[in-house]
Amino acid sequence: MEYILEMKDISKTFPGVKALDHVQLQVRPGEGHALMGENGAGKSTLIKETLNQDYFNDGEKTMILTFEEGEVEYDKEMLEKTNSFVVNIENMEDFTKEFVRGCQRNYYPDRVMIEYNGMYSIDDLMDVIDETDLELYQAIVTVDASTADLYLKNMKSMFMEMFKMADLVIFNRCDDNTNMGSFRRSIKAVNPRAQVGFERADGKEMAQDELLPYDVNADVIKVEGEDYGIWYIDAMERPEVYEGKTVEMRVQVQRSPKMPPGMIIPGRKAMTCCEDDMTFIGYLCRLNQTKSKTLKRILNNEWVTLTAQIHSEYNEAYDKTMPILTAIRIEKSEPPKEQLVYF
């Protein structure tokens, strides 16, 4: 199916702030797009930049569903020019499948953009979308990096729910003190597919390389327990850097009868929000016949010291190239004092 809108490298600057920097957006007929983030994070700016594209004004009608005082931010003349209209939703109780279908019957929109600030349950939002004939094509989360630490400290569950379904997360208004590595790991822990970008207040893109706590060029990369999360995320984002490298780390072994013969998943449990939000993170690991015999003496979830070689293969589930390990040596190990990885 052809796109009715495709935007590339969209930027928008206000005095002292660049709200958007090289943003991409693609729209197919009949699709819905959700833009999520706290108030002032740049959601309305992205929508307005989309609507003002010359090739967007092709007669198609756009409905903007906003969960905040969006009508104040959208200029009436701009809405008329772009054949767009805003429907403001003051209470989540008003957002039902009957409401959405009523809007479709009354306005006949060709496309829908949802501006969502996260103050209501995202599960409730998705339940309504799933009950209509809207197809959610893309979810973008915008985050004000200058206040992100405060929001993540006090409203972490809300942000993690948005990150879980995001295709793209944009941190704007960054500076030299922005902990990009921590933000990126928090997102990748719950959503490995999401793209993450950072930009300064002046609109310049920030380099995402962070100082790694281990020597990636060593003969054997030794990953200490507290650094496992950093290695896991960096290997996922830059598999070419680790291609053919050897890694040594203390991990738990997980295996299942459903897994292919001679395969395990070594990894660690990661906590992104609270104890109920823990997830096991690790990559598939191949065992040769000797290692398989050794593994028979190792119980599920038992701790081991693993030395393995890293290669990259296409992962259909994530639609991307990801690391896969081949065991060189596995030895039983005592559990570490701190067993969890924190994001």
C-alpha cells in the first residue's frame, strides 16, 4: 500500500529550543498515529509540522484527537488550510468505541492523529482503538530531557507503558549532563525495537556513544555484574562492534523444552520500575556437544560463568539483526551479591 504522507528530516526551532530535529513520519490511508509524551514535550509541534507539509494538503481530512487543551495550540487558520480539525477529550471516560465511531460517522476523516499525554491508562486507550476499525501504524513518544529524571522518578510506570509501545522516542532539550545511556537502557529494556534519539536545546543532535565500563577491544571482554545491562543494550544497538568478539560474564541459565536442542538463554533479571515489572534479558546461546553434557549438571536458573563468542543473526521477532552467542566454556558459579540489573 502506498503512503499518503511521508515526511523526512522535519525540524522545528523556537527561540532557544529546537522542538523537532530530523523526525520521520509515514502515513497510509485509514491509519491512526499516536503521539505520546508529557505536556510540553513537543507533540503538538510535530503534528503541526506534519500538517503544514505542502504535499500533505491533497484534500484528505485529518482528525486530531487530543487529551489535553490542544485546541488552544492549533491555529484555526492552519487547521482550515490543512483540512484538519481537533476533537478535545477532557475525560478518559468519554473516549469509547462509540465516541470514536461517532466521530468517524460525523466527520469522515481519512486519517487520525492521537495526541496523548499519558495521564490516563494507555491500556484503556489501546482497548478502544482495538475495538474500532482504526489501524495504529506508528507510536511516537516525545520527552523533555530537562524534566525527564523528575517524571521518571515520580511517574515511572506511566512512562514505561508509553515506552513499551513506542516505535520512536525523542528526547529533546538535552545538555551535557543528560544521562543518555541511562535513558536509552530504560527504553531498550522494555522495548528493544524502539528507536531512540537525543537533541540539544539548540537543535543539534547529540552523540549517543557513552564511555563503556569495559574494554570492547580486549581479547576477552569481561562484563562485571553491574555492567551487564550496558553490555546487553550496546550489543543490541551496535552488533557490528561485537561481531566475532569473546565475552565473559556471570549469568543465570534459562532453558525450556520449547527451545531448540543445544540452546540456552544466559542472562539476568532486569527491573525497570518495580518488582512486578521484572523481566529476564539475555541472548540465545548455542552449545556444542561437550557443553550440552556439562549443562545437564546445571539446573535451570542456576548461576554460571560463561565465556562465549558473539555473532550476529537476523531475528524475525524483532525484525533486526541481533547478537547470538556460542559457548566456549561454562562453569558453575556462586550467585552475585546483587543479582538484578537496574534501569
